[in-house]
Amino acid sequence: MKIKNLSFWVVVGIFISILLTGIQSVSAQEATNQSVFRAGAATANITPYLDGPIVGNFWTPPPASYVHDELHARCLILDDGRTKLIFVIVDNIGLGRNLMDETKRIIQEKTGVKKENILISATHTHSSVSGMGIGEKRRQFDDSNDFDEYQNLLIQRIADVVRIALLNLEPAEIGWGGVNVPEHVFVRRWKMKSGTPMPNPFGGQDKVVMNPGYSENLLEPAAKPDPEVSFISVRAKDGKNIALLANYGLHYVGGVPNDHLSADYFAVFADRIQELLKADRQDPPFVGMMSNGTSGDVNNLNFSKPRIKKDPYVQMREVAFDVAEKVFQVHKEIKFHKWVPLGAATQELTLKVRKPSSKELSRAREVIKKPKSYKPVHVHEITYAHRMVQLQEKWPNDIAVVLQAFRIGDLGVAAIPFEVFAEIGFEIKAKSPFGESFTIELANGGYGYLPSPEQHKLGGYETWYGTNNVEVDASTKIVAKLMELFSEIDRK
């Protein structure tokens, strides 16, 4: 009798499970049928004033004296009828969390869109006036709202571009894809042959050198770059292209005169993909966008061969045109969906600030006191001595960073507020529950470089105090938290 009753309830349980699954499927189908997927995009000019310091040349920032091409905030908004997702890609080397939080507050107040659904990131062009602030302020933890003139302009224009994009929302279809373009991405950290001096500013020797230049001392790159260009495309019901957001793990290209303002290859790509898609002179205008992927240890310089010197802006055009052409060819084959579910999850993660030991701090203070005749063991020894003291005296012991995950159908997008090493991006892709995923770096803040624990062991510029500001295991904790966020929105 007990066995029979057990069998009965097992059957009932299976029946209920099937029924609930059917109801969920019907509900999802009803949402698809009843909801209208919409998309909208816009741009806003954020070109800095002349004479501001171009901090990409950060050892001795020259004043801006010429605008080669205007800088913009570019916005894409997706709406599945229940959830809105907002992407804002900003032509700037970096934006502080305080600036982004204030901008999101304004956007939420003006539009009603929750700040958790707003992703703001910097492209990391090195030819801009910094959104982090000017002078020593940008080197320390700053959670105040004491913004300078250019920061206030950025806040207002980013908030404006979101409001304009919302007004441009229209029924749309969405598709996504990816293409490998390995020709332009190279790991800039190199292991050197035995016996090669690799001094660091702290009196020790590293195991890798950043940007070593071409020489017979090169052994091998310390890692591998991510060659994939991921992209999201939206078009109107009549086939008109609305916007395309791409993502590529390339730090920047450069080849720009030191005193020129420029959005770098990110903007050239945006313009070229618009041309290839025959989306010029539309109303509202088409918006091309290139976000920065996991490029903390990746740039456009192939040190395995002698460098060929080119005229200014030539290299960035070559890179942007090639990447745009390859995206365009794959774009022809992607599947567009009339409706997909959207999701967003955001959470703060507390990380320890990486403080120097008492011995290291004592040495740094001694270096700072040295006379001008002192010959440093490293060209930036004095600079990094000051940074170590700043970490100790001006940074808190812990910081809370914003991590964010977006779902677009079976596509996952992670957002991290650091310059992220490529291998961390590979790890996120491998562990993601979604069919495809990519990571946008320098999103919702900017706290320096994020090497993996293994890369920390090698040393090098990206791991130095003041260049890297958080605990050695930070990337492990970040990836784990992002997987929790992915799982949360994958179930919705």
C-alpha cells in the first residue's frame, strides 16, 4: 500500500512539474507575442575644452591644443516591454565611480529607469582629458561630489544622451554575433631571456616587462589576447539599422600627437561600420559603438618584429577599418530576433585595498626624501614611492566596487570597473551559463589594473602599487560574483 501511494504521488509530482513547465512556456510565449521589443540610440558631444591635461601621456600630461576628432558619449537602449537596459560608452580614458553614480542618479530621477539597469563605461582613449579629475585627486580614492568643470559637463551630457535615446525608442529586432580578429591584439607583457635586467620601482626585479620593444632579449609573451570581436545589432522593423555595439579587447591604438584630442580607433570603427551598413544620414541617426573588452595586458604593438613608424592616425584607421569590415561580413549572417528577454543584476563587492608592508613603506619614504642628485634604481622610482604613500594614507582599507551583469536572450554581458587582463575575460566566457558572453571593462568606475593571481606572481607595471590598487585575489572574487549575477538573471 505504501509503495502504491508513493507511486501515485510520484506520478502526481511529475504531472504538476510538466503542467508548470507548460504554463511557464505559455507565459514566455505570451510575453513574446504581447510585448514589443524596442531599441533606441543617440550620441552627445563631450569634447573637452582646450588646455586641459591629456592624461594618456600621464608622466608629463601636455595641455590639449587641437581637436582632431570630437569625443562622444554613445548610448544604446534595449526594451523588451518589461525591462530596459541602458549602455553608455564614453570616449574617455576613465570615469570615477562617484561621477558615474551621480550620473545614474540623475538618469533615474529624470527617466524612472533603475540605476541597476544602467551601464556606463569608458573606452580608455589615451587622448582625452580625464573624467577621473585632475592632478593628485585622480590618484586617490575619491567618493565626494566635488567635481571639476569638465566632470560636470560629462555628467550632464551623459544624462542627456540617455534621455534622447529613450525618445528614439522604436519597435526593433535584435541580433548578435562574433568574429575573431587576431591581427591587431598582442599581449604587451613579455618574459625575457635569462640574465635580462627587469628592475621595478621598489628595488626588486620583475619576471616580465611591459612594452619591452623589439630586441633579441625577448623570450615569449606572458599570456594570450582574446581575438574575438563581439557585437550586438539592432534594426527597425523595416530593416533600417539603428545601432551596433561592438566589444574588442584592445587597450587603444594611439599614434596620436601628444597634444591632440581624439577618440582613437573606437570612434573610427563607429564611423566606418555606419558607412558599411549604409546607415548614413538617417533620422534618427545610426549609432556605432565600440566598447573596450578585457585588454588590461593587451595592446596593438607586436614586439616580435621591428616596428614600422607610420604617420599620425594611420594605424588607428587601418585597425578600425579592418575590424569593421570583418564585423560587417559576419553581420550579414546573424539571426535577428523579434523579441528576447532582458535582465539585469548589480551588486557591490567589497575588496581589500592593497597596502604596502611597513618595510616597503619605509623605503618609499626614504626615496621621497632623497636629494635631487640621487640616481633612482628605476626611472619611475620616485613617482611610485609617492603612490605607495598615497595608498597607505589616502585610500581606505576596503573599497566597494560595482559589478554588473546583463542578459540579452542567450547573450550575457559582464561589466567590471578595472582594466581587466585577457585571461580573466576567457574565464568569464568559459564559466558563463549563456551561449555567448563578453565583458566590458572600465564600467561603473575605474580602480586601476586587474591582473589574475598568476600574473601578479610575474610582477610588471600592471601589478605595481598604485597601478594595481586591490588585493591579489580580487579577480577570483570578481569572477565568482559575476557568475552569481549571471545565474540570477538566467533564471528569470
